[in-house]
Amino acid sequence: MEKNWIKIASIYVGTVIGAGFASCREIIEFFGVYGLKGIVGIIISGFLFSVLGSLLLIKINNNRISDFNQLAALVFGRRLGFIIDTLIAFSLYTGFSVMVSGSGAIFMEELGISINIGVLIMVICCFLVFLFSLEGLSFINTVLVPLLILGIVFTSFYLNIREGYNFSNVLGVNLTKKGNFLTSSILYFGSNSLIVLVVFSSLLPMIDSRRTAILAGAVGGAILCILGLSILTAMLIYYNEVCYLEIPMIKICSYIGENYRKLYSVILWIAMYTTALANGFGFMNRISKERYKIPIIALFCIIAIPLAKVGFSNLIGIIYPIFGVIGFIMMVGVLVKS
């Protein structure tokens, strides 16, 4: 169908625009620290999302790949399939832990309640859904993602017009543990590549032509670039006040109004919840057996707590760059392998 590229581009954006992105923490870690150079970094990432996303969709269409296991077997061979699947499972577990940690951060910054309470509430809510296999709840994201996008664009537009693009962090730093703004932009793309590979490998029925693949990847990448720039420019205005916060976007929204901040906080928490559910179901679908369902669900939820207590910003700062390297290598491997 002619409009399939729009649907795929929407899925692309929804895959990347998660709670980490909408919280502004990812943007600070990978781009904001470099000041105005971060703007160049986001443009580079947007270019990678557009070009490599299009190339991946073309490859999936040309090779008639219908799922991730088929993609991994084609590129890495069946012997390495177990290793690749283990990496994916671990990334889903860490993704779940990051969202649980984010819940604790929201409870602390918005309500002044202990991080532990926020973590436990998220774990209990997820455990109950996992127990009854209510996977359909994750489709709430189809409503939340547009709301988050509207919130991001409105916040950026309103604050930049009001403040006149008066940035508090212009020069930024030249080097971090992730390198410079160029390597950081590559790592950011790579940190999203694992989930993009999994999601794109299931989209074959929607890729009806080479044109659809090119348009979907290009437009999706362009939208991600625009949204990234929107968050970054709003954040650079208040960089000195928000750079060390776990959830910077909540503080940024408070400069518009308290009610707006509270509304965005609620939407962001629900987005974290549904993202945690998606990661949790993805993990358990790979390893769980019906016979041991309840013990595995309980264990999965419990072992996420220690990692979650490391802190939302710490997890993003440590885990995402590691998966950035792994994801970028895998993406390049997929694209160059004949």
C-alpha cells in the first residue's frame, strides 16, 4: 500500500522515542554536554538513522527476512545465533531495569518520595501484568508516543521563543568518556540499533517496495533528528539547572507551569511502565517455560531491583554506551554482509 512508508516511519520513531529519550537524560548524556557541538552530533545521528535505517529496510525486503532469528542466521550464522540472542535478552533485561529506575527517579523528583518506593511500585505493577500475560497493555504506547512528541515539540517551541534561544551551555566540553561529539553521536545511534534490528526484522509484510523502504527510513530518521534538536535546544537554555537531575525534562516543564509539569510527569511514568512491559515480555518470551512461569517472572522482577538502584542517569551513562558499541557493530555487520 502507498501509505505503508508512513506506518513504518511511525513505528521507527515510536521504537526510539522511549522514556529515556523523552526524559531528556539520553540527550544530555550523548549531546548536551558538548554544548552547541551537540547540535551537530544530533544531526549526524539523524543522518545515520535515516541512511542506515533505509538500507536495513531495503536489505530486509531484498532477502525476504521475516524475523530476527532469520536475520541473525543470515548475517552471523546459526552457530553465533545463541550469542546474539543472549545479547538481545540482556539488553531487554537492562532496558527493563532502566525503566524501573526511572520510576524511582520520578517519585523522588516529583513527589519527594524515596526512590525505593517508586522502584517497588513499578516492579509490582509489572509483575501483576506479567503474571496474567496482558501483553495488550503495551499498545498504550500508540497513544503515549504522539503525546510525548507533542509535549517535546510544544516545550521546545514555547521556551525557545520566550527565552530567545539564550543558551546557558554554549561551549560545552570537548571530550568525555564517550569521546567527542562525533563518537557520541555514533554511540547514540548504536545504542538504539539492537531494538531497531529486532523491530525492523518483523516488518517485511509492510515493506511493499524499495521506495517504501527508502522513504520510511529517511522520514523516520528526519523526525527523530527534529525531536532530538527540540529537546536539546530547550535543555541548553537551562543546562546548568538540569544537567545533574535524573529526569531533566520534568524540571524544564516546570518553567512553563506546575500543572504542565505534573501532566508531563504522569505521561512519562506511564511511558516508562509500558516500555518496561515491552522489554519484560520480550525477555521472557525468549527464556521462559510455562512450567516455571511464576518463579521466572518473580526472579526477573527481583533481580532488576539492584540494577535499578544504581540510578537512572548512571544506568543511561554506563549501559547505553556499551550497547552503543555492540549495536553499531551489529548494524554495520548486517548491512555489509551479503
